[in-house]
Amino acid sequence: MALFGSSKEKKSSLKKVRPTVVRTQNVAKELVNLAKSYEINVSALDFNILEVQTFTRMNDGSKETDWEEVSSEELYELDDKTALLNQNFQIKQMYEIEIFSKDREEDKYEDFHVAVGANATKCKVYLSIKEGSKISYNPRLEPELLMLVNKSKVRAGVLINIFDEMLHSSLSKLCATIRVEENLTFEKNQTILIAESYEPTLTTNDELMLHFEKKEDIDDNSKIDYKQRGFIKNVHKGELLIEYKKSKEGKPGRDCSGEFIKPNEPQDNNTPNFTVDETIEQKETDEKIEYFANENGYIAFEGGVYSIQSEMGVDQISFKTTGSISTGLDSDVSISVKETDAIKDAIGSGMDVEVTEINIEGNVGSNATLNAIRATIQGQTHKTATLKADNLKINIHKGTAYGKNIDVTRLEHGTIDGEIVKITQAIGGDIRAKELTIELCGSYVNATASRFIEIRKLHGSENVFTIDPLLTRASQGGFSENTENIKKLERAIKNLEQEIDRFTQQIEDGTANFNNVKKRLVHYKKNGVKMPESFVKQYKQFQKMQAHLETIQVEYAQKKDQLTLLTTRTASFQDNIFDARIINRDKWEGYNELKFKLVDPPVEISYKPPIGCADKVFGLVELEDGAYEIQAVKE
């Protein structure tokens, strides 16, 4: 004996709903109410649409007017934009339906899973066919699908026979596809537009955007730099700083349920309450007001007025006060840092500063970095501080400095890498420059230049003064590239020489045979006799060998010319070394060493001036035997 009855027995035990005819505006509500009265699920009910009535009226609220029925012939004439977008126009539909129990055994569309949905404004309605749905063709397919869609629409509160001019065409295309396939399974979800009314234009409220306060997006995995506080908002000429978008009232619409959509009233909560001076240009249109920078600098706000300024004074740049400052080298921003206390740093530990010009009255702290076009440090730099500027002046320098023109009052074991370097007093340190002048040189100075080194007074020892024509990175890179190109050319020339020798010998060995073949071919041609294929082949092969030899000989000559040019260029890297000078205006004391570095051959020549040596100017001289020597020379 079975514990459970068959599926047919279960279905027969369900409560049957007696066919009920109702007249309603809300089909979904009637279905729910009837399902509750029978204590069944609403999904067990189905219905047929017996009649649809459409009513319209104009109602301005001052006087209630009667609804007027619109005939089915006049329905599509309702699609009048002027009437439908009039908020006093009203439309509704009344449905007469017959509700009954759903018979799943006779439901031929049980596997055709569809739903009607709409966009947010309910102005576009779609028929969604679920992936995996199955349907078979039958002669009544199109009207039955139309009924199925209309039933779904009225359950969703969507008007039928209005706003749905495209429905018949869409269903016809779908039915044509099903007819061809006979049995169609939908491989993916499909969406079909079945109704479209008048979409409203949304109201936009006013908006104030401070573009100069834009922040870079921070990746979730990136480390946040808390030093970057955005203390200064640098701007460039022509940059959009502020934008005020005016509010705009939307346009009305009407959804596919017939409801009028009234746009919201615009809200003006961000009207500009500031002014700008002549450094900022204001442009206004009907839609917005834009504020553009008239010059480079940073944006300032004081007394309700925005302006662009280029000069700023701060007491200190530190983690606690301003954080790091970066306005860019081309910002035209000039900063003066006023902290002068010897036990405090004007530029705090770990701070990064990048501006066009900066004047620091105090000290630069540990691990601080400075990048500018022009910079002056009136205090001292920490040994771990790094400074870069085209024109750089430092009082006491212990860190690392890069620039074009560098002027240091006192160098204390710091590092300098520049072009024109002037040092008042050097007490140890490493210096690289094109031209170097030291007023007073102490001990343990390692100085390298490409043009000259001049010492006004020498009061120390253990100094090394070097002339190196490849001092700059550009020269080093150019020399290395030139050397590598020379090696490649030499290898190529050697290979070409071998190939030329081989083909020359082959042509010399085959010339006699070639001339014989040539005479025979001329004879055959004169007498109208067909030339043997083997003779023609030999003749053409010899001609190809001659042509190839000519080609590689031209290539060989070109590469020889290139090698000569590069070799000359290599020599030019050290041409100026014979004009370079190491000058000591004072007498030589203690242990000091002079060095000149040759490029080709790559050798280093050194000389240690004896204590008390009276010679002032030294240069590199080439001796008669091809050797090189550092000697006292004319300035």
C-alpha cells in the first residue's frame, strides 16, 4: 500500500474555485481576495479577460468631472503627448474578468516561463523570457501569447492596448521563430520591449564642485601616506577651479499604468556665497558658472574671497603642522620657512617639499627631501637630507645636494653633484662638478670635475682632486653606447671581409668557364637554336655571385666609414681633458693627490705634489713616446 497518493489524486483533492466573474480596476487584488476566501495559494488561480473599458477625464481639482469611456477604435488616438503630459488629464481601465482554478494538466505553456517587468519609472515595460523556457508551435500561438502577455500586464497594473504599439510586431517575430523551429528552447534569457510611455526628465538640484580639492583615489591595498596633508592647493593657469551647476526643473511624464509623473521642485542649497578677485576668471552660462585660474600659484580663501597667490610664509614644515608640501616645480609657488631655532628643524624629519622657490631660514631635518627651481637654506642640512634645485644656496651642508649652480658656505662631509659649484669652506666631503671653486679647502675632500678645479687656499691634506671627462651620467651613457656600437661594427666588418674573400675567389675560379658559357649562348641565340637549360642556369648563377659581391663590397665600405666616425667620436670624449686644469693658488701642504682619467686608452694618471711645491696649475700632457703625464702648465 502506497504511503502517498499519485500526483493526479493530489490535484483532484485541491479545492476547486467556482468560475467567478468580477469587474475591477485592480486584477491582482481581486485574485488575492478570492484566493483567501478559498484558503488557497493565488498561484492556483487563473483568469480570462472578458472585457476592457478605458475611461478618461480632465480634472483640475476645482470641480469633479465625469469619466468618459473611450471606444476601442479610439484607443490608439490616446497616444497624444499634449494630453498625456497634462497633469489634469486622467486615464483608467476597468476589467471584467472570469476567475477559475488553474488546470496544470491542460496548461500548454507550463514550461514557458515569462514575466512582465518595468524600469524604475514604469515608463518602459518588458517581457522577460527565462533561460531554459520551452515552447511549441500551434496555429493559435500568436493570439494565445497576446492573451498571456495582456493577463500579465493587467496583473502588474499596466494598461493594455495603450502605449503598446510595438507589441503585435514583437510577438509576430517571436512566433515566426517558433514556427521555424517548431519546438524552441531558449538558451539564454531574452527581454522584449512590449510597452513604452513618456519618460520624465528628472529634476537636478544645484551642485557646487571644488575641483581644486580633488583627491587621488587610494587603492585599498596601497599604503596611505599620512604626510600628504594637502596643505597647499596648487593650480595652473587655465585650470578649472570651481564649478557651480545650476538647478534644472525636470519635465513631466506618464507611466504605462496611466499615472502622471510630476517632477520634483528643484532645490537650490549650494548657491555660491563667495567672490573671486582678478586672479580667477568667472564664466557663466544658463546651465553653470565656472571659475578658471588666470595664473599659476596656489588657491587661497580669505574673507569670503577666493584668489590665487604665489608667496606663502610658514613657521615650519613638519608632520604636526603642514605635512609634506608638493605644488610642482612649474607652479610659481614661493615659500618662506621662518623657523630659526637651532635645536628645531624648519623642514621637519621625513618631510617632502616640492615648490618653485623656497627660502629656509633654519635647518633641514633628517630624511627630508627638497625639490625646487631655486632654494636657499640659511641653516644646516642633516646628513640624510636630500636637496635638488637648479640654483641652490646652502649655509652648512652635511647631506646630499644636486643642482646646476650650487653655492655652499661650509661643506661638512656632505655630498654635492652639480655643474657650477662654489664652496667657501670645505671640511671633508664628495664633490662632482663641471667647474669647481673652493675658497678654503681643509682635509679629506674628494673632488671630481670635467673642466677645472680651483683651490684658493689649501689648509689641509688627504685630498684627492680628479679630472674625469666622463663625469656626467650623459657622458658615461654616451661613451658606453659608442663603445658597444664600435664592437658590433668591428664584428660585422670582420664577417664581411671573410665573405668578400670567399666570393672573390669563387668568381676568379669560375671566370674562364663563365666566358666560355657566354660565348656559346651568344652563338645559340644568333643561329636561332634553343639554348640548353644547364648553360642558362650556370650563366645566371655566376651573375648572381657578381651582384652579391658588389652589394657586400658597398656594405663593407659603409661600415668602415661608420667605424671611423665612431672612433673619432670616442676620441672626442677626452679631447677637452688636455685643456682641463687643477689649480691651487696656495702652496701645497701635506698629502694631496691629483688624478686625470683617460677615456682611450682607459687609464688613470696620478701625481702627488710634494710639500712646499710652488707650481700652481697642473694639466695632462702627452709625451713624445705616447705616454701621458701630469705636469705644471700654463693656466
